[in-house]
Amino acid sequence: MSRRVGWLMLAMSLVATPAAADETALDRALDTFRALHRAEVRKAGIAGSSFYVVRDGRTIAADHLGEQDAEAHVPVDARTIYHWASITKTMTGIAILQLRDRGLLKLDDPVIRYVPELAAVHNRFGDTDAITLAQLMSHSAGFGGGTWRWRDRDWQPFEPRSWAQLVAMLPYTDVQFRPGSRFGYSNPGIVYLGQVIERLSGEDFEVYVDKNILKPLGMHASYFDRTPPHLLPHRSHSYHIRDGKRIAAPFDVDTGVTVSNGGLNAPLPDMARYLAFLLGDPARAAEYDLVLKRASLEEMWRPRISAGEDFTQGRMARTTWSGLSFFVDESAGIRIIGHNGDQNGFRAYLSLCPEQRIGSLLAFNTETRGVTNDPSNRTSAESRIALAADGLCKALRKPRG
């Protein structure tokens, strides 16, 4: 047998192994996704977008398309800061689990134990004392979707600036279904959890999360609400597509008292650190456990209540369940954990497959269709791209040992 034939047979045997086949399938899936990503962004008129894949703690794909400022023609790059909107909720949930693990609360505690003002809400189903922290985290407490209830007026605030404004609205706030009976996505419920964090920690929500999540994970260019001056050159603008035209959204907005619901801003490398933490790494277990123990993360990912029939944002399907501040979808033997975000022209997607130890991040600075709880989201360019990104998990044929 010649040396050339011998090397050829060896190469063929390597390709034939399951691990090599998985790598080939992932490479092909990445190539297919990148082509779709570029085509959809261009076709939809999206100004800028970024896409990262993290596997086994390493960023294996990092793509940046278009412009962070379409008027000044500033390109998107690794330092571009996007708004992550409702993905903030995952950090709010982690903060609650941190306080639980430190013995400061229990998930089945009634929320009015920590936020007594909530006793003023109208609850035709019984005692508001029965609404628990876990129900708020799983969107099963019965509160409505929008934080600000009067969106039919031109002069309403972007978001309420102070807790006092929400307190004044509580007598006009109702519990819409029996707590614990079904899923109903609720931004106010997460704002109430933010109040729990502040009152138990004695710190503003932003300060607490910076000290207990962002800094320990090395997310030094991440922050909440208004951009500090030294990062302002990297802050992405945002846009809406309306009647085929791209329209600028307000720049660098402040989410006010709703910060725990959607105030996070960060560049992709920082979010890749967050994703690596969520995926886990035995070599960094001690470091990651300082943020939240693996067992507590897994607890957050246990299905609590079916979300697919009621929540139509982006990628939600009948197989989707709400956990604690994360959504869980399992089909064809693949478990996908994640959360979406949309606000002020930004769209963001965080998705991970813990068993395959792979996850993806997608950010857009342009919203092409209606947002939360709009069934047409399923056909938006952003949602089509996000669905394709989820397919990367499925390229790996089986859990990795």
C-alpha cells in the first residue's frame, strides 16, 4: 500500500468518526446560516446586525454586518453596543436565585411580603398574598403585559421613570387570570421582582447586578440605560421599518423604573462571556459558582408552565415552556434554553443548548415588524434568522460527553 493511499484511508477514517461528522455538520450549518443572515439583513433593510456562536467556552463565530449609525455610516464591529431589552429578565432571575441561595428569600414567598404596595391591585380571584415570586418569574402571576397601561396617547413616557408612578397606577391594575393557572407574559411582574432585589440588597438594581453578575463575569463594557461618555462612540442607533422606509428611533433611551425588565446594553464580546457562563465549564466551575451554582441555573431551566399556546413572540411554539426567567423548548431530543428581547427598534436573541454546550447570540438594530405578542412576528426577518440560528444546535447529532 502506498503512503499516499495510507494517508487517504486515515483521513477517511477520521471523517467517518461521529466527532468528525459533527464538526463537518456544524461547519456546513454555520455556512448555511451565514448566507441566510446576510441575505435577510440586506433584503429587509436592517441597518446593522451581529451574530456570535459560543461553544465549550470559546467564541467560534463572530460576524458583524452593516452599520451602527446609518446616517453617519459608522460600521458595526466588536465594540458596537446593542440594547438587549427583555434578555435583561434572565439577569433579574439570576439575581433572585442569588438572594434565595444566600437565604434571604424563598421562591414560594408572596411578593407582597417584600413589595406591600401590591396589595392595592384589583384581584377578583382572591388574596394577592397568594402571588409568589416564582409565579412572577414564570409569567404565571396574572399581571398584564405592558408596564405603562395608557399607550393610546402621544405624550406618555417611554417608560415610567419612578416607582411612585407605578404605585399610583396599582389601584387601576388588575390580576387578569387566576395566579398559577396559565402563562401570561408580563413586564410589570419583572419590575416587581426588581423592587424585591433592591429592597433585600439595599442597592439600586443596576448597582446590584453590576456587582454580582456583570463584574464577576468580566462584562466591563456592559451597563444599564444611558451610555457613559467613554462608551458613547460605540452605542448603536436603532431603527424601525415603516411602510418600507427606515425611520430612526430615539437614541440612548432610559428605561426608568422598568430597568429590571429591559435595561441592559452590551457589546457582543461581553454577552459571549455571559453565554459561556450559562453553558458552563467544569474548569471554571468555582469561578462561575460565585455568580450562581450550576444546580440553581438548572432549576431555572425546568419547565414550569406551557407558554407556546399563549405567547407568540418570535420563536415560540407549542413545545415552549416557561421556566424561571428563561424559556425552554425541547423537540427532536434537543433542549433549547433562551430568551428574546425587543424594544425601541432593537431585536435580540439569546439561545443555548446545554447538552451540546453550544449557544448563539443575535442582535439587530432595526425592527422590521410589530413586536411583543404580535403573531406576525413569526414572519419577520429577525425571527426567520433566529429560527435558523437555533438549527445550529441540531447540527450536533447527540449530546456531548
